[in-house]
Amino acid sequence: MTQGMRTVLKGVSIVLLAVALLAAWWWGFRQQPLPEGLIQANGRIEGDHYTVASKVPGKIAELNAREGDAVESGQILAQLDDDRVLAKMEQAEHGLVAIEAQCQAAAAAEQQERRDKARMQDLFSKGTAARHEAEQAELAWTIARDQLAAAQAQCRVAKATVLEAKSVLDDLTIRAPASGIITTRISDKGEVVAAGSPLFDIVDLDRLYLKVYIPGKEIGMVRLGLPARVFIDAFPDEPFPATVRYIASRAEFTPKEVQTPDERVKLVYAVKLYFDANQDHRLTPGLPADAVIRWQESAPWAKPHW
């Protein structure tokens, strides 16, 4: 056999080996179906959103968070200017002090007039005091009682005014309603915002879900509460447990960013798989992921493959 013939045969052998390996890979990893009772899907991780807004109008004096920052529940995100509110609260507190002093004086006067009334009634009953003296003592106590009631009402109003000022002061401090990541910051330091104006958008890292799309021919097998496992490239050997918590009632066309093996599938249903936990907040919105939903309890778990 000539050298050229051996070279040709060697090349053919290499090609045949490559074809065989490709066929084996195709059959082993692409053609082998999932066990009966499993449905695979893919999508991107998303999360529940919180819109952070100001309850009162004001000027942003401090801005402590920006896009991409991880924040904890209760963390201060921004502070509105509070000079005017502090002045009003100080005025209200001074007014309360004055009213409380008047209330204490009125209470002491009422107690004294009550004792005088009781003493004069006793003397009148014994015949040692005139009727008009007892009546004057009764009238004096009635006036003192009414004055005390008016002072107490003013005191309640003053306390409510102080509490209202403190509430407005608290509302000037903008806090995160939940732990998560700030995806949007709408206003900047120095801007004047109206009451109800959105300032931040936060994604709750403890309420993440994978949004997938299930073909119409398979959606009938998907039910709320079914278990699922989510596989992410960053953690290839660690499936994340999830649960079906949302199934769209209407079909939609397959989104462009979602790849499906069956090109004939045009209508799909959105399904949300909420993660059972997100320890150490390793999962973040935007990550692509694959999922397997188990609709038959007896089906063995398997990794998705396309």
C-alpha cells in the first residue's frame, strides 16, 4: 500500500470517528427524552418589585443608594429636607408643654372646688350654711369642671399635633421596604419631589422566580404547587428547588429571548417558578436558567437537555 493510500485511509478513519462521536453525543445528550412526568423549560430569573415613594413632598437632602446597590429592609435610602418640619414640631412641643401646665392647674382647681362643694352641702344639710352658699359652691365646681374639660381637650389636640409632626418627620426619611437590589433610581439629590412620586425600584432577593414559557400542548399538565428544579450555569451541580406559583390564563407568542427546540411552537403560557429559598442571596435577577417541572410524583428527577 502506497504512502498516499495510507494517508487517505487515515483521514477517512478520523472523519468516521468524528461522525461516530458526534452521533453518540447527539443520541446520548440530545435525543434521549426526559422521564415521563417531567417538563423542561428555560427563562430568566426575575423578582417581585417594590416601588419606593415619598408620602410627603419635599426636597431631597441626602441620597444614600444608587442603582445596583444591595439594601436591607429598613435601610435609609434618602432623606428629605426637614428644617420646616422640625420647626413645626418644636413649636407644637412648646405648645403642648404650656397646655399641660394649664391642664394641671385646672385639675387642681376642680379638685378644690369639688371639696368645697361637698363641705358646703354637708353644712347646708346640718343647717349651719345657707342655701345660696351651697348653690354658689355647686356653681363654682361646675365652672371648674368645664374649664378642666376644655383644658383636657386642648391637651389632646396639642398631643395629636406633636404626633402628626413626628409622623411627617418620620416620612421624610425614606427607607427600604424589603431587602433587595435597587434596579432604578428616579430622582437625584437636590430635586423637589411630590407626594407619591416614585424614588426607587427594588427587587426583593427573597422573592425571586424563574419565568418560563410552556407550550400549549404541555400546559395542561402544569398545576399550581408543582415542584420544580432550576439549573444555573454558575452552579452546575446544585439544582435550586422551586414551586409553580403562577400560570398565565392566556397564551402569547414565544418571546424572542427564549429558545425552544420545537420551531413549530408559536403559542406558549408564562409560568413563574418561585424559588423556595435564596441563601446568601446568590441568585440575582437577569440570570438565564433551565428548569424541570415534575407533574408526576413518581417521576425521577433529571437535568434538562435541549
